[in-house]
Amino acid sequence: MIVERITLRSWRTYREPHTFVFDERFTLLVGRNESGKSTIFEALARVLFDRHGSTAKEIRDMQPLGSSLGPEAELVLCAGGARYRVVKRFLYKSKCELFFDRQGRWELDHEGDAADDRLRALFGSEEFRGATRAEHRGLAQALWYLQGEPAIPQAGWHESVERGLGGLVSQVARFPREDPVLARIEKEYADFWTPQGREKEAGAAAALRSEIAHDAERVGELRTRWDTLVGARTGLEEARHREREFEAELLRCDGEIATLLQELDALEAESRAIAEAKQQLSLAQEKRTRLESDLSAVARRDGEARERGSDARTARGECETAESLLRAARADARRHRKSWEDELEPQAVAAGGSIRALEALQRLAGFGEERMGLERRKKSLGKLLQELARVRGELRGLRAPSRSDWKDFEGIRAALLEAEAQLSASGIYVAFDLPGRQAVTSDPPAPPGPDGEHLVTRPTTFRVAGVGEIRVRGGGATLEELDRRVKERRLQVSETLRFYGTPDPDALRELHERRTRMEGDEARLDKERDNNEDTLEDLDGRLTALEDRVRKTRETVEAHEKARAEWATLSAERIESLLAEHQDSRGRLERRVKEERELEAQAQKQASAYSEAAEKSRKAQAEAESGADRLRQENAETLKSYGTLDNLKRLERAARQDETTLTDELARREKDYQARSEGPRKLLEGRRAARKDLERKRDDERTRMTKLETVLDQAAAEGLYSKTGDLEAALEVRRRRLATLERRAAAVKALRNLVEAHRQSRSAALAGPLAERVNPWLAFLTEGTSDGLTLTDGLLPSDVHVPRYDSDLPERSLSYGAREQIVVLLRLGIATLLSESERQAVIIDDRLVNADPLRAQRLAVILREAQARVQVIVATCNETPYAGIPGKVIRVPEDGLRESSAG
Amino acid sequence: MPVKFLHTADWQLGMKALQAGEKAREVRAARFDAVERALRLAVDEAVDFVLVAGDTFEDPDVDDSVIRRAVDLLEQLAPMPVFVLPGNHDPLVPGGVWERASWRQAGDHVTLFRERTEVAAGPHVALYPCPLTQKQSGIDPTAWIPAREAGDQRMRIGVAHGALDILPDRVNFPIDGGRAESSGLDYLALGDWHGLHLAERIAYPGTIEPSAFGERDPGHVLVVEIDGARRAPRVRPLRVAGLRWWEANPKILDPTDVEQLERAIASLGAPEKLVLRLAPRPGDGCPEEAFAALENLRARLADRAFFLDWTEPTAVASGTAALEGLLAAADADLASILDGRIPDGPGREFASLDPEVAREARVLLGRLAKEADA
């Protein structure tokens, strides 16, 4: 495809229509930066690769600033041997119309979306994804090298570039019918495999494999159960076999037992006779036992009766002894009681009365002293109260400064002294030394001090008679204040002295000290009074109580004869001595009383014990006598049926004899019977034991069989056979499906890899001719520094060959400018290859600015060579390097406006 | 006094039928239907008794539900006598089907042959059963049958399960082909072979319902009539099978072969009763029309047949969409691999590709090309 002309309207800076007509071979668009060169290429791309209905931001950005008109472009191009005109408007009243040239006349070919599609197809872009990104522009990705695009496509050439080359390079055929099949192979491949060739984890095969593993595991479990069942069946068969053997053994055993029983039956008569003899012996033993029992009981009871008689006698003796001791103990108790009650206790009471009388006499002597003491304390307290009343009376009549008053006065005086000192230090002293004794007056008055100096504390005018006036200014407010304070303090001092009627502070101090002394006396007297425990009333009450006690004590003394008559006159010492004697006597008597009481209690306790012993012996005697009587009665009852004891003894001897005779007879017969039956019996026992053993073994087998049958029945009941069958069938189906899937997956992988191998082979075949075009240009451009370009399978440069070292240098090691130049060469190579069947347009939008002047010139030579085969459109702001290339130079934008006006 | 009885065998109830894949369960159910039809025939034909000559059940361990259903079916025949012989699939073994509580529910009209002893089936008929007590044996189970005594005018019928020794390699329970003659039997009712086999006095009815591909003429019961001792029995095979199993791998050279295959299938009966295993073998270069017809047939059978096991053809049609470029090269490589040659160029590294995979890949390529063309 080559571009013939383009007209832009309402497109960014092109508000007015601008038309640019391109040369078929070489066109140089020259203009300053921002002149609109790139806008022309942008319009070209958007007309071809953007839908006219698009309202994307990139499209809206194309509107001129402040305009609401739809950007519009008209393009005339040649493609596939035909000439087309495209009119496309975006946004406002968007449209797309495609006309083709029918013998010089434009005929509408497609319009709307169909026209968009047709245009896109011209460059092999498969779907509309916008013109913004180079890889969305189909074949134009390789032919147009616009601003803002990387030198080398990051994601490789678009498929359509390779396809475009494939269709045009003579060595490699291109087949349009391949693509849908290849797409189907890819789709089929993606069903089974990841792009890296690994099986898809979420694929059908993986799912089936997982199901098969699960099923196989379950089948394995069921088969394990089947193994158990097979074992059970084998065990069952063996058990059944053994059970039958045991049954046969049992049958044989039963036959032998029957024979032995027949033999034993023959000895049955003797056996019965022995049984009868045993019966007789048993009766005889019974009789003998009864007689023995009776005889023994009679003898036992007789003995017991005798023992009871003896017990009764012993108890009677014990009873008599206890009664005798009881009487003696009771006499003792009475004696001791008489002793303490009749003798000792009255004596002790009399001694107690004497003691109380003596103690009363002692107390009467003490009462005098107590009364005197009380009366002394009463008198002393009276005096103290009188003194206190006197001091208080004097204090009430005395006008003297208190402690706080004196403290205040002292404070005032101190303040006065301080103010006077300050006044003296701050004041202005004026002295007149006059020849004569002229009168000096002042206003306000400032009388002279003791030394003749006048203290001036404010503006004062001194008049010296006959001399004149002297005005003194000085002091000011401070001196006046000091002076005022001195006067106030003096007034306070004098008023205080006048209040207390004292001439001076010393007299006032004396008065204050006197008051202080009197207050001290009052305090002391108050304290003394408070220290006294009793009041006068208390002391009066205690004296009255003392009199009462004296009276009662006297009554006690009067009540005792001796005290009244003899002891009243005795000395205190004598009374003390007598009191001790009596107290001692009373103590002895009281101890004796206590001893006698204890002895009495002991005697009574003994009497009680003897009484209980006597009673117990009486009771034992009665019981023994009663028991002996009962036993004798029982013996009489027993002997009633035998007559006498001797008769009983005789009968017992006879019974014993009978039993011995029968026992001997039975033993003889049993021995005989044993000798005849022992063999068969032992055999029978042996067989019976053997039978029992066989029965046990057979039952064991039956138990085992029941268990095994239960295992088998359980499996049958739960449908294990069908379950296994179902599962195996499902497993089989899945395995078949998996085999099919795996074969199909392997097939699609093989097919895809095979096709890929061929594709790579073809890419290599494409790269060859391309390199052939590019390599001479590369050698020329680099002056032989590099002479060969190695291309990847994707037709992108990977290395350049450096002949000097005969080695390859990675493309990424080159400078940005060099890489840019190589890519321009590569695009020119692609374009020239493509142009073998149809001329193609190569657009280079100012991408050679990084070339040095020499390389720029050499590139121009290459472009000049290329323009013979392809349409070359170069945008630049510097036309110098391209000066030698024949073609057309368009000044942007002015030529466009002119061309448009001309058209 | 003539006798008329139904001779059947190899019911194989409870069979797993793994070959039928996802239809295995239905195949199992179909065997009961066949039994039901057989027993209805017995009633319709007013036979004197029914003989089941072994393998009533597939295995001694079949589910109780299988036994219960069999017993239920037999109950419908009461009071008509039914004689059942344990076969090699369901031998008389401890804990086997015959000892199950579910089997013991069978009515008095059902007699299980437990012993090798003569059993009377009416005043004029003596049965000589040969029950099996194990799965395998090289001993002829009919060897015990005594010869006819002089003056014995009863009709003597042997009942056994095993393989007639008329074929080679038949070693399990071999039965003397001359047994009827040597033991003076009027008829020897046999089971074991799943295909119908009739000889002069010996017969196999075959399995009542096909159980696998490749069985020869299965699915019958026999109505046997004997007019008297030493008289030739009249045997009528009656088909009771519900399903028909059929497998084929016909060579397909052109569409007429497909038509022929289709006709063969149609001759088998209603498609919904067919269990099919088909592996058509079109040769490489077979015309596209034949492939289309095969695909058409496959689609119809997949829709209508009871069960279809279809192996996809592994050849490429001659009329497949023309392959170009990469695809033609890949196809040529695959063809080389299938011919045992090493491909040239990039295909060389695929020379060791499994031929099965290569064939599948080639078919796939052809199919995708065809789809793309369409």
C-alpha cells in the first residue's frame, strides 16, 4: 500500500482543511517541532485502524482545543492494485466511507463498519484494538516507525508482519487456508496442555485420572474384602469338613457307649440289692444315731444340772458375805457424819464469830485516822479556792496590756523607729549660718532640729528676715510619706500610753509584766485545784459514809460477848495475835470437817457396792437353781420312752452292733460288684468324656462356621457383589475414556509440535532473504565495522557480526542510535521484500536524529536506494541530510493549507 | 405317558457385565426379564416341570437381592415343579447361594439337586442330577449315572453342567459325549455352553440372555417333549433374550461397505435392544463419503442403540480438505511415520512417535482441516 494524499480537518492544530500530497517514491515532510508532522501520521493510523464510532479518550483528544467538531480525514491510497479514497469522521456525526477508483470515478465500495473492516484488512490487522499501540496496526507495525515507539518491538512483530512476508517472499509459500486450521490446532491443544507443554491441571484427563485413582482405591478396598470373603469361604469349607468328621466320630462313640451300657445293664440286679442293703444300713445308722443322741443328751443334761446346783450354793455364800460388809460400811458412815456434824462444824462457826469481832475491833481503830485525813484534805482545798478567788478579783480590776496588746505596741514602736531612721537618712537638712540672728521662718513649717538643721520633706520656703526667701525643693512624695508614717506611729504610741494611763513605755512594760505574773498565779492555782481528785462535796459524802461503817462495825463488836467485855480494851498487837490464833483454829477445824465428810462418802459408796454384789449373788443363785430344775425335767421326759437310763444304754449297744453287721455285709457286696463292673464302667466314662470332647470340637466348628457364614451373608446382604461390579464397570468406562483422551492429547501435542517445527523452519527461511537485503546496507552504514545481522525466529535482530573479530555482538550491546538505525534498515528490508509484489509505504517520523552526520548521509544514500522500490515518507526538522534524494519536500503546515486551497 | 418340560440353563443372575460399561446395571436387570419370559413360556406351554441345568447365579457371592428376586420369579410358577442344578458358577459350597436364608424362602415346588441320586419327576420320569460342588474339576460329573436296568420303562433324563468332550481344550467338568447312549438316557439336559447346541439326545439351550460378545446363538430355552422310554425327544428352541450382543470390525472401502454394515445391524432387530461393539476399518484413501456415512451411522447408533462401543476409524479420508503449507508438511511427516519411514526436514525428530498417536494426530489434522473448510 502506498499513500497518495491526505486531507485533515478539525484535527488537533488543523482546524482548517490541510491537504498533503505524497510522492510515489520519496517525500520529506519538513517543519519545526509542534508544526503538525506527527499529526499527519497519527491521522493516517487512526483512519486505517480505529473504528469511526470510537469515542475513546485518544479520539476525543484529537479535537482542536475548544472545538466540538468531529476530527475528519480524507485519504487516498493504492493497495492490492486498486486505488481507494477513504473519508472518516470521528465523534460528532461520525462516518466512514470507502470509495474505489473505477476508471477515474470514485465509486462507494463500503461504508460504516464494513468500510472500517475493509480498511483494517488491507493491513492485516485481525481485530480493532485501536491504532494507539503499534502491535495493533497489523503489517504497518513493521513499515511505520513513528514517534514514541520502541526501536525493537517488545512483544515481537505482529503475526501479520510475518504473514505478510510469508506471502511475498518467493522462497516460502504462504497458504491462507493454514490459519484457521492452525487456530483450531491451538484451540485443541489448549484443551489439554498449558502453553509450556504441561498437562492442564484442570483438564478432563487430570479429572478422569483423579476419579480413576479414587475408584481404583475403592475397588482395591472391595477386593481386599473379597479376599477376606474367599478366606472365609475356604475356612467355612474346612470347618464344614471337620464338623462332618466330628459328627462321624460322635456316631461311632455313641455306638460304643450303647454297647457298654448294655453290659452294665446285666449287673443291674446286684446293683439293686446293694442299693437295698445300703437302705437297710442307712436305717440302722439312723436308729443308732438317735439312741446315741438321746443317751448323750441325758448324760450332758445330768452333768449340767449338777453344775448348776453347785453354782447356786456358791452364789448364796457370796450374798451373805456382801450383806455383812454392807452393814459395817453403813455404821462407818454414820460415825463420820456425827463427828463433823455434831462436833467440828459448831466449833468452826464459833471461831469464825470471834474472828469477825476481832477484825471489827481492828477496823474501829483505823477509822479515826481515816476521818482525820479526810478532814485535812477538806481544809486544804478550802484555802486553795479562797486564794484563787482573790487572784481573779485582782485581775478583773487591773487595766494592763495583755501579751498580744504588748506585742502590738512593740510592733508600733519598732515601725516608728524604722520610719524615723528612714526619714532621718532621706530628708534634706537645711542649716543657716547667718551673721546675725535673723529670724528664719518656713512655709510649711520646718522647725530646726537639735543641731539647728531644718529637715525639709517637701517644697518649703524659708524666710530669713531681712535677707529674703530661700525656696527649697527636694524630697518629694517619699519624704512626705515617711513623714506621714512617723507622725501616725507617734500618735499610736501616745494614744496607747494614754489608754493605760502610763507616762512612758517603761511604765507600760511594768504594768504588762504585773499582769503577766498574776495570770501565772491564776493558772497555777487552777492547776492545783484541778489536780485535787475530790471536790468539797465529795469529801463530805465520804465522811458520812465513814460514820456509817463505824456504826456497823461497832454493832459487830457489841454482838460478841468477849469482844464487848474483854477484847475492847486490848491493844492492837494483842488483838492481832488473838486474830491469828482464831484464824488458825478455824482453819484446822474446817479441814477436819472436810476429812470427815470424805470418809462418810467413802463408807456410803462401799455400802452401795456391797448392796449391788449381794443382789447379784441372789439373782445368780435363783437362776442356777431354776436351770438345774429344767434340765432334770428334760431328762425325765427323754427317759420316759426308755424306762430307765440303763435300758437306754442297752438299746444303744444293740443298735451299734446291728450297724456293724450291715456295714460289713454291704462292703463285701460292693467289693464284689465293683470287681465285676469296673472295666465296662471305666470304658463308658472314657467314651463319654471322648464324646463330650467331640461334641465340644464339633460345636466349636459350628460356631466358627456361623461366624464365617455371617461374614458371607453380610456381604451378600449389603450387595457387595453388585457394588463391586458397578464400581468395576464405572472404572472400566473411565479407563477407556482416559485412554482415548490421553491418546488424543498426545496426538494434538505431537501435531502442534510438528507444525511448530515446520513454522520455525519457515521463519528461518524468511530470515535469510531479509538478512540478504539488510546486510549490505549495514556494512555500508557502519563502514564495514558490522557486516551481518542475525535475526531471531520472530525476525527481530539478535546479533550483529563484527568482521574484525569475526564474532557476533549482541544487539542490546549497541548504542540506542545504532539500534535505531539497524531497525530502520530492517524495516526498509521488510518493505522492499513486501514491495516485490506491491509497492509499500515506509514512514519514518523523525527517528534518525540520533545519527551522526556521516551516518545520516549514509542513511540518506540507503533511502535513496530504497525509494526506487518503496514509497518512503520521512518527517524531519532538519532537511540537510536528505538533500540529495530526489522527491518531494512538503513544508508543514503551510504547504498543506496551500494545497488544500489549490484543490 | 409322554412328558413335556422346559430345559433352561446359565441364567447367570447377578452377572457384572463389565463389557457393557455404563449400561452394566441395565444388562444385569435384562437377565431377570429374560427369566421372566422363560417362565411365562413354561406356563404357556403347560410343561410338566422346569429343569435349570446349572449356573442359575453368576457367583456363590451374589447379592441377597439377586437371590430374592430369583426366588420371587420361581414362586410365580408354583405349583409347577422346578428342578435346579448347582453349576460351576454357583456350586454347592458352604455359605454359597444355596445355603442363604433368601434361597430357603423358595417354595416346595422348587427342588435343589443336592445329591447325585435318582429323583422321580412323576411316576414315569427319573431324573439323574449331577450337582457340582466346586468351580473346577476334570472329572465327568455324569459318570455316576447308572445304566438302564433291564425292564426299566421310565423316561430317564440326565441333568448336568459341563462341557461336552467333543471339543478340544474343554477340561472343566468334561462330559462324555456318549453318556446318553451309555447310561440309557432318553435326554441329557446340559448347561455351561452359552450358545444353543442340539444333538440327538443331548442339548444345551445356551445362556438365557447374552453375557458377552462373541457368543454363538445365545438367548434360548428348550421345550422338550418325550413320548416314552427310548423314544427320540422333540426339542424346540424358543428365544427369550431381550438384548442382542454383536461386534464387528468390517473393512470399509467405500460407502457401500457402510451400507452393508448398516443392513447387518438392522437385521439384528430393534436398535434399542442392541449391545454393539463396532470398530470399522476404513483404509487410507477411503472416500470422504464413506467417512461421512460412518460418522452418520455412529451418531444414529449412539442415539438409539442400547449400548455402543465404537472405535473411531484411524484412517484419513481421501477427500479431506486439501492441506497446504505447514499442515501439508506435517501430514506428510505423519504419513511417513505410519509407513515406518523417517520424515525429512523438521519432522525427522518425530520419527519415534507412537504409531497410534501418529494415526490419531493425522485423523485429528484431517478433521480440523475439514471443520475449517466447512
